[in-house]
Amino acid sequence: MTKILTSQQMRAVDRTTIDEIGIPGPVLMENAGLRVVAEILRCFPDPARERMVVVAGKGNNGGDGLVVARHWRQRGGKPVVLLLAPKEEVKGDAALNLTAAEKSGVEVIDTSTELCWRKQKTTLLHASVIVDAIFGTGLDKPAGGIYAAAIEGINKARGFKVAVDIPSGLSSDSFAVIGPVVKADLTVALAAPKIGHIFAPASEWVGRLVIVDIGIPRYLLEAPELKLSLTGPGDVRPMFAPRRRDGHKGTYGHLLVLGGSVGKTGAALLAGKAALRMGAGLVTVATAERAVAAVARGMMELMTEPLPETPAGTIAAEALPVIEKILKGKNGIVIGPGISTDPSTASLVASLLPKLKVPAVIDADGLNIVAERRDVLKKMTVPVVLTPHPGEFARLTGETIAEVLAKRLEMAPAFAREHNVILVLKGHRTIIAAPDGRVFVNPTGNPGMATGGSGDVLSGMIGSMLVQSKDVLGAIRAAVYAHGLSGDQAAAKLGERSLLAGDLIRFLPAAVKSLEDAAR
């Protein structure tokens, strides 16, 4: 599991490593520089052929850059360090490495004034590899003065740009772009990713992200108090372990999809199809009586149940006892795809939720119904998964969409904790927030998935995994990861612009198989 750290958390981990574990700061700095050099060598294996320029600040990030320059020199390169501070202002571990670099033959040039910087423009423009070692993770205000000029100069240069830890100008604690930022081709994150690495728009400046080990003990980076994690393939792999040889359809659960209405049968059908493709043993779609035929025609493997309906062709409140009967023998339920917010239907959903005895996924209009009756969530005694997009979450919280997008890392876990639900806030880097404060960030997916029906597919996939496993959080993380992976495989073949929700289901078997193969 890869934890995502704030700058404060990273400083605390560094301090514990140095003060309590006893690994000196210079050793961590040496390790950091070596790992950055190793990543650069993957792209440029012959240092003697490259013109490397390291642009260094006076702090520890600059010290890392000085280590990079020294080791590049030892491998036959002739790096130049443009130091954005007088040499006498470089202190601590960075000063140690300034001395070592110069004694090793590295040319270090003081470019601490605008005039000195302008004199080195040609040096920067001719560089084939530029190492950004200006600021580390502690930046909390826009870069200005000589630093802003250096960032502008780096961005104008044609060389391949490598950021040490984080592109200078980004805050590691925010996904906002707070000022001028180095546009990196490669970012080598030290020990752990930071918030600015992961979330757009900040992540757009990171380029390819590589996370490297610099010698900090793993248990410090995996401490339970670090609540924000990035889901990786290894985290979801156990959910795709080989099936038992004596398994049968009952072994893999029976999911009920409650949704659909006249004119909106596609949503319920997408959820049902996705649930089957995700591995549920049985899936039944219960929908308004006049909508049943359309759902049944959509996939022969789905079972259907007709329900009493309103004059508008939605599921009526009178369907409650029928649904309770249908739920017998089911292992989970998805509520909402295509269900509508008709007053009678809304009354049905509000009455049904507290009666449920199986895990529930609430999506689409189910969420819009709950938004008007949030108190019903506290009456539920089963695991509850809400899967809103930002607009639906804004209705659930009473906030604006802009506030949701800006504060989602705070709002999602707060809502999950207050209402004792697992919240899947969809979008770029979908967030899964648990009631205990843990937050998981999903790395798969692409903008092509921003199309009608994608959420219905996801709700079916989550419901499917819930009926197959007792590990609720593991099931949800696996479904969200596989959903994005299917979208990535679909986009690779079809492009993002033409991708449809049905394509996610079409490419889902290949995505699942790749995860199954990795789990063997």
C-alpha cells in the first residue's frame, strides 16, 4: 500500500528516521541523489554525451541536486550547477554536498541575482538534461524573484526536465497550481508521493512519476495514522485470486439491481451486465412492469422481476412488499440506476433502505432521493456504499460543485464518518472514503469515461464484488480499479473521444483477466 503524505507528515517521517532510527540526514540525501541519477540513466545511459544542468536552491532539495551532479560527474558527465543563492547561504546537509560536489570537480555557478541568472541563459538553453532541484515539499506560497525567473527559464529550455521530489512551484499539500511551476518530463518522488503529485491540475506538471526508496523504514511510511493511500495493482490483486474448483453460481453471490423506468431501462441494464461480467453468480434486475421487456432483451443471462409501477412508468411505492420478498436469498443490492425521482418512487426508496439486511450500493437517482432524506442513512444497519459524481455529492452536502472539487479530500471523509457510509466520489482520481477516516485514491481511468452510463457500470461492478467477498473495502477498491482499467484498455483501442459506457463492459473481461493473471 502506497501512502500519500503531506509536507508535515513527510517532515515528521524524516525527523523520526534521523533522530530515532539513527540514519543521518546526509545518508538520506545521498540515497536520494543516487536514486534520481538511476532514473535519469534509464533515459540517458551515456552521461558523457549529455549536457546536464542542475538548477539548485539553497535547501535540502538543492542538496539532493548537488548529489545528482556529483554522481553524474563520476559517471563521465560534465554537469553544471546553477545555484540560486550565494554559496555561503547554503547550510547543513546541503552545504556538506556543495563542498563534496566542488571537490569532485563539479562546476557550481552562483546565479543568485537576476544579472547572474541572465548570463547563464545560454548554458540552460543548450542543456539536454535539466535537473530541477529548487524547491522540495515545503513550498506554500508562489515562487517569486530569481526563483520565478529560474522556473520560467527551465520551462523555455528544450532539454529533458527532471524534478527532484516535486516540480518546483507546486505545493505538496494542494492540487491547486499556486504560481509558476516547472513543467517536468519526469518527477522522482522521494520515499512517498505527495498530494500535488496525484491530483489535477497540479499533477499535469509532474510528467511521468516514479517513487523511489531512499532508506526510510517502510513501517514509518505505512503507519496507520497516515490515512491517505494510493491504490496499486498489488492492493487489489488478492480480490482476483483463482476461483475454487468446486465453486458454483451460488458461491459467487446473487445481486439485485433495483432501478430502471420507462425510457430509462439502459441504466439498469448496464448495471446488471457489468455485475455479471464482474463475476457475480446471479443478477436479477427488478424494474417497473413496462420496463421489464426492454431489460430482458438486453442480456439473456439477466433475470428480471416486474414491479408495480406509477402512471409515469416508474417503480411505485406499492412495490415495497414485493421487493422485500424478492430480496430473500440475495446477497446485495444496487439501488438507483434509471430509477427516477418520482415522488412515489422516492417514498419507496426511503422506506426500503432502513429495512435492508444486505450490503447496498446507492447510485444515480437513488442518491438524489437520499439527498432529500439524509437522515435515512443513519437508520441503516448494513454496509452502505454511495457512488456520487461531484454534482450528486454537492446535492448530498448542500455545497456547490466548485466547493466539492476544491475540498474533496476533506469533505469526502467527513461525510463518510458522519453518515457511517463508504463514499465513492467519482471523477479524475476517484476517492473512496471509509467511515474510519481512511481514504483511498484510484489511479486508473481516463477522460473518455466521462460519458453517460459509466457510473451505472461502476455501481453494478461494486455490487458484484460485494456479493462475492466479505471484505467490503477490498471489494469496492477492486471494482473501482477494474472499472478504470477497463476504461484505459478501451481508450487504448478506441480513443477517448468515442468511448461509451458499453465499451467499458466490452473491455471488462480483458481487464479482469489481466488482474487474475497477476494474482496467480
